[in-house]
Amino acid sequence: MRRLTLLDSTLREGEQFSGAFFTHEQRVNIARLLDAVGVPYIEVPSPISSPETTQAIHELCSLNLRSRIIAHVRCVEADVQAALDTPVHGVNLFYGTSNELRSYSHGRPIERIITDSVPLIRKIREAGRYVRFSAEDAFRSDIVDLLMVFDAVVEAGVQRIGLPDSVGIATPRQVERLIRICAERYPDVGIEFHAHNDTGCAIANTIAAFEGGADCLDVTVLGIGERNGIASLSGIISQLYIHYPEQLNEYDLTRLMELDQYVASCLNTAIPFNMPITSAYAFAHKAGVHTKAVLSNPRAYEILDPGDFGLSRSITVGSRITGRYAVGHRAASLGLELNNDEVIRLTQALKERSERGSLSQEEVDTFILNWYQEKGNLIW
Ligand code: HCA
Ligand code: CU
């Protein structure tokens, strides 16, 4: 089995999300929770970014987490030195290789990218640390330029090369194809992939990268990052759980909800409604056709078992698209014994009532109990 590793960049890419600011305490708590879930790598910002960040990196390294701390650093001598002055496990270097970034960001030719990076890679290796080099905006980069840079950095001794889709432009097929080219060309180094979500393909692209030969996938909690973010940890875990469950043996999936909730609370938001696994609605079933099948066997409409994540499913009863199985089930769980005919009549009444707007679970229960009492009054 090819071993896959995840790198969580909530503390680096995630803090680049417009709505994010993590206090010192929050940084520590997030790192602890990532460790509790079992994420192998935690990416932190460059220590050069602020004295507080340097201090936080020192503290994170002193927690002795199983997760390894990696600093994300420009290919600049002072930045690399600052990272090596901390006890981080390794350094993630990055440098824009596309025409767009070379023209409008750093303005340097390909040759300069190579001459800047190679000595720094050697320096980091000599310091006995892990080093990765990422070609920022890899998917808008000319393939000849890209491979020229990768040839040079691999030769210089990087342990992994990174191909970020920095602007979220790639399709899953393009990702799989380019990753495969690199995996075949550089069999002795790891391949990392990082997907921005500008067109909503981050999770699909990240899985395509794994299938093309990547061995390290970047994620953040809730997918936060620049603009509308990158692939979410929960999204990638949901895909791995289904298609590559052996990759999750070392994870504690029951801690995922706590992590997502914690980061959401740091952002003063709720977990997005469409977040795989941890959305409040991820295991909520509503339409009559669905609830009937799920009550008979959850596997009918659930590919993820909520129990494996320490969660439970819910059946939404108070809507005009509800069905008699859901209503009968709810009535039974309230201790009411209804025959088939009664369940059908109760369902009809509830659907009619819900035409004016959906009911909460509490309102449904009150409605059912009232209906039952009235029915009782009629009988007795
Ligand atoms: C950034 C760019 C980056 C880097 C990814 C990487 C990107 O915001 O600094 O180092 O692989 O998306 O290109 O996040
Ligand atoms: Cu990014």
C-alpha cells in the first residue's frame, strides 16, 4: 500500500482566510486537536512574519506532538535561517513559476528561481531538516519551465516537490495527468498537492492528485484559506474513508467534529452547511422516500456511518415532503401505538400543517401528541 500523508495548513493557509485571526491560545489548541485527530504534518507560517509567530512556533514544537511542524518559507536566506533557528521538523519552500506570478509577483526569470532555491535546499539538508520545494501556480506554469525547476531542486536534494493549484484553475483530469508525469519523472521524491477551491474542485482535484501518484495532500480545517479556501480536512477524510480506508488507520475520526467546531468558533461562524461529515445536516434525512429506506437500512442513503465519527443521524419529520414511515417512527419513539390507518391520517395532518412552513422536532412532537389526544377524545 502506498502510504499517504496529510498536511494541515490551517495555521498558515487558513490564517490567510479573510475571516481568520488565531490568538496564541487558539493556535496551540488547534495544533493539539489536529494531533488528536492524527494529522501527520502541521504547516505554520514563516517565523519571519512576526515575533509572536516565532514564539508560537517555539511553543508548538515544545508540545511534543506526534504531528510534525513544518514552516512555510519563501526562498530567501533570512527566512530560511529564521526557520532553522526554530526546532521545526522541516521547511516548505515555495516560489512562483507561472508567467503570471513571474510577471506580477516576484518578477524573476526561471534561472533566478533555480539559483535562489538550490543553495537554500542544500543548506536545509545540511542542517538535517526535511525540505520540500513547491512551484507556486504550477497549473498555469509552462511545463518546460516547471520540469526545469523540479529537475534542479530534486538534484539539490529536496525530499518532496509540491504542485499547488494556487488559483484553483485545474480540473481533476489535468491534476491527475500532471502529477503522474512528475511521479514518473521523480520516483525518489515525494509529491505534494495543494488545491484552491475557486471553482469548487478542491476536494475532487486533491483525490485526483492522490490517484495520480501524490503522497502528501494539503488541507485546512473547514477548507479555509486565501479567497474561498482549499480542500477541507473533513472533505478529504470523507473521500479516503470511502475509497482508501486503509489510509485512515492511524486517525481518530471521533475527534474531527470537535476540531471543526473549535475552528468554526474561532472564526465566529458555524460549520458550513455543506461540509462533509461535520455539517449539522450531514446525516439528516428528510424526504419520505429517503426516510423510509433509511429507517429500514441506513446504508440505503448513507455511505458514511455517523457512528464512526461519534455522530448520529437525524430524521426530519416536520415537512410537507415527510412520509408515513418517518411519522410512524417518531410517534412510536414518543411511546404512541398507532395502527397503519392512524399513521396515514396523522401523516396527512402533519403534511397539511407543514404547508405553512416546516416544523422543528419539538413542534412535531407537540403536534403528534395533540393529534393523538384529540383522536383519543374522539374515541373515548
Ligand atoms: C501562498 C501560496 C500557496 C503555497 C502552496 C505551497 C499556494 O498562499 O503562499 O507552498 O505549496 O496556494 O500556492 O498557498
Ligand atoms: Cu494556497
